[in-house]
Amino acid sequence: MQSVETHTAFIKAQAADLGFDHCGIARAVQLDDDARRLEQWLHKGMHGNMKYMENHFDKRIDPRKLVDNAQSVITLLLNYYPSEQQVPDAPRISKYAYGKDYHEVIKAKLNTLLVRMQETIGEVSGRGFVDSAPVLERAWAQRSGLGWLGKNGNLIHKQAGSFFFIATLITDIPLVYDGPVGDYCGSCTKCLDACPTGALVAPGVVDGSRCISYYTIELKELLIPEQMQGQFDNWMFGCDTCQDVCPWNRFSKPNKTVEFTPIPEILNFSTRDWEELTEEEFKRIFKHSPMKRSKFAGIRRNLNFLEY
């Protein structure tokens, strides 16, 4: 009969084989401390118009409400740091959106991992999540020893920085659990000082309703509030400022995931190229890109706002 240790080693080996950079595991329990913080954050309206964040509160804080008899939460990190950057002075795009939509890439890997677990370990039930369900990914990553939550709210890995996608696989089998690591931000406040809109209102607290990523991706209104003019630092889709200035990201290395190879237009388009882009061209070029989330109208709105 296989042991819990054998199962754990198998899962971590398969995660590496599928291209995940790091894997940590925590016991499935209710996240009481995180529940309190989330409740306060929502109460202060820091989620802006992202009303979906108010839904399924009980499921967000307890994985056992997402998977029957859940015992383990497996967290996986996938590096997205690019090997190339955009041409200078072009409207800026967050690095996570340089290549193919990470939802599609990671979901396939999670499904494969679960199938391999079922084939080798036996009867295993589980569900994989990538930004698509009420799961507190960063809390689970922290609990499973993959890093600490920086003052910018991002998970930071001591050897690799913060340019990672976080995926979660909740399963009903017991495993060997990893412990949390310390916080190594120290007295550094570079991210707090650099945020263009002052969205980092306190260490580890992000006012989502003031974040550039919120305005350029999540906000569905036709107009961005006038009071934000001149604060976007040329970011057209998302924002990486708080990560770019983080000293721990000096350890970031280019990712090895073929699907995250940058779309040439993202690297090479000038402001004029973006201005002349038609909706048909946008749909063709960015068919598999995270940028399709904003739709052509959203990109036009963001571009016009930068030029106002």
C-alpha cells in the first residue's frame, strides 16, 4: 500500500514534469484570519465595481465547501516573466498578458495532473482552480511555504520573485503538508512609494478601486473617472509597477513555457500602431490573449485615456 509520503512525492514530481516551477501543499481548513481581512476589505468598498468578489464568501474561506471531504490544498506556481520587453515609449502592457491566456494553459495542466493522480494513486476527487472560482490563492500559497505576501499584496518567492501565476488543486486525499515561510520585506517600502495611483494604502492592503489594473481591465464603464487623469504612467492594460520595483524580482528568470512566448505585436507595436488597429485585427491577433478580456472597445478607451 502506498504511503502519504509516496503520494506527496509523486504529485510534486508530476507538477514539475508538467512545467510548474514550484509546488506546495497545505491542510484544507477554514481560513479564519483571511476571512476577517476579506470581510473588512469588502466592507471598505476596496473591490470597486467587482461585485462578484462579494459572492460565495463561505466558499472563499473554506475549501471543504468546494470539494466534498477536502483534505489537501495543492498550490502550484508557473513563472510568466518574459525574456523580452516592449519597445520604448509604447503604451504599456502587464507582462502576464504577453503570451497566451494563462487560464487556458494552466487549466489543461491541472486537468492532466488530476488524471495522473487518479491513474497512479487510485480513487481521488478534486477540482482545479485558476482565477475562476472563489479561492484565496495567495493565502494558500503562503500557507504551503511558497512565499510570503509582500507589501504590494503579491506572493513573493525568496529565490524567484513574484512574476508567477498561482493555481490551486483541492483534493480529498491526505498528503504531507508544508509549513509557511517568514516575511522578508523588512523595512522596504519601494512598492508603496512607487504605486502611480496610491492604491497600496497600507502594507499588504490594495485598494482595488484605485488600482490601474482595475481601471484598465475590470472596469466595464465607457469612461474612466476624470480624477485619474495623468496617473496611469502610460499603462494601457494592467500594471506591473509594484513588481518592477521590488528588489526580490532581481531573481526573476525568463519563463520556459512555450505558450507564454510574447505575441510579436505586443512587443513591437508603437502608439500609432495601436491607434490604427482595427477591431477585426484586434480579434485576430489577440484571439488567445488575456487582452481580449477588455475587448477592443476597452483597449480603445484605455488608449484614449492615456492620450487625453
